[in-house]
Amino acid sequence: MYQDTIAAISTPIGEGGIRIVRLSGQDACSIATKLFDKRLSDRRLSYGHIIDPGICEVVDEVLVAYMAAPHTYTREDIVEINCHGGIVPLQRILGLTLKLGARLAEPGEFTLRAFLNGRIDLSQAESVLDIVQARTQASLRLAVQGLGGRLSGQIRSIRNDLLSVLAYLTARIDFPEDEVEEQDALEPIKKAHFELDELIAGADVGIVYRQGVRTAIVGRPNVGKSSLLNRLLRENRAIVIPIPGTTRDTLEEVVNLEGVTFVLIDTAGITHSEDVIETLGVERSRKAIEQAALVLLVTDISEPLNAADFEVIELLDSRAVLVVGNKCDLLSFSQESRVRGPPPLLKADS
């Protein structure tokens, strides 16, 4: 399966200035030669036209790059056809490559071949996707470090230390009669254990930068959840009116706060209702809480907590919670003087 030549559109579908059709495999150059009206040179960008060999018709004006193995991304011959960004010429060129013997690549197959051919290891392959999906400068920086082999180098160093200890212990057991120079076997193991713990701790941080922090904005109806979302996004993304129950479904938006991506989820107010749609919205709110890494609990501090507030609090269990006191502009002077920070809704260790 991985000996054949593959082809795929390597740029997002849609209208634009330039789109790329990429081929990889032993027949990539011969397929491109049958379509391109100029001679291909290794590591040269050639200008010309793609010709449909069946009807001798010009398909598009293109730039074609040919890169010979093994010094390529996949360590196979690679051809990249830079054509105009319309969907029709793009699909037609791809169709011609498939007609001439290429196979449509599976998702991620170019990177898979780079891995199988030994150009990158598994952690570097994962970093390729992280670069593509990076939402902040911090997550991009971590992904580029991963692609450069930072994690691989750390793991390789730990592995070499442990192999050295293993070799020493094996020699002492298998050849007790020989004089094997004594060495400290415990200290390298302790060092490896410490370094592995650091890697695991760093992995948790990396997940936050790569995937973001799912943050559910919850509370009873009409406490200002959607207003908080709009304020954090600095735009009127959610409809805000004084009538309770305006939000009937979850609404997700992404915000970058000091290099960390937060996936903000505005939820329907949690309450009991006979309305079928509102009930479905409340169910989705409960699921959003279950899946969230952080919960913003919005309360109305202009009035005492009621049973609906405590019903929401019961759902939070042991999750990380940040209490947001809203509607402080409605406080009277006497009330405001008594407010000193967020209301005591949760235990101190929550």
C-alpha cells in the first residue's frame, strides 16, 4: 500500500490565488511529466502549463516544483503543482494525476510516509498536526520545538541512561566471576525517574496550549452569562435581553488570553422547565459542565442566593470553579459596602 504514488490537494479548498496538488512516490515525476509541457529539474520551480493528454487541452497555467528522493518531506520523489485557486482547475488537475496512476492520499498520509521512511519519529509527526492547528504564538512555539526533536532528544537521553544501567546489571548477573567495574546503578535510575516526572508535568501544560481550556459559563437563568461572554470576546456574539431563558443552546467561541486558548461555552440557564427546547438546552448545559476543565459560575450579587443557584452549585462537584459576581451596578450603597469579594458559595478548597 505504501509503495504506490499518492496525490492530494494540500491547501484548503475554496477560491484563492494559489492552490497546490502534491504527489509523492516513485511515479510522481513520470506522472507530472505526462501532464506538464516543460522539462522538470530537481529543486527548480518551473513555469508552464498542465495539459490534458487525452484531448490535448490546456487546463491551467502553473508552477511545478520537483524534489527527488531522499531529500524530501516523505523521503520519496515529490512533485507540487501550484495552480490557480479555483475549485474547477484544482479538481481537474487532481483527477488527471489519479487517471495516470496515482492514488488519492488518505488524511495525513504524507506525514505517515515521512514517519514510516524514518525522516521523523512519532512525536515529531504529532507536532506537524500541532503546528497546523496552533491557535496562539505559544502553542506554535511548542509545536515547532516538538518538530525539531526536543521531546525525542529528551526521551533518547533518558533511554540511553537506563540502557547503560541495564547493561551494567546484566553483566554483573551473567558474569559474576569476571571483574566488572562497580558503578552506581541507583542514581541514574533516580535521575531518569525525575526527568520522566518533569516530562509528564510538561505534557499537561502542552495539552493546555494545544487544545485550549474548555471553560463553561454556567448559572441560573438571567444572571448575565451571555453578557460575560460578550465582554470577554469584546463583541456582541450572544443575544442579551432582560427576559430569562434567552439562551436555549450552548454557544462556543475561542479567545486568546496571554498565549493560552480558552474555549468559552455559553450555556442555557439551569432550571426546571416544561418547555421541551429549554429542557434540551439545560441538558446540554449539564454536559458542558461535565466536559469543562474550568467553570465560570455567574451569580447575581444584587440579590441573595436562591434555590436555583444552589442547584447549579450541586452540579459542579470537584471541578475548578471561578465565581463571577455580576450585576454589581444594581447594588445599593449599603449592599455594596457589605460586599467584600465573591460570595461564599464554595468551600475554601474547591
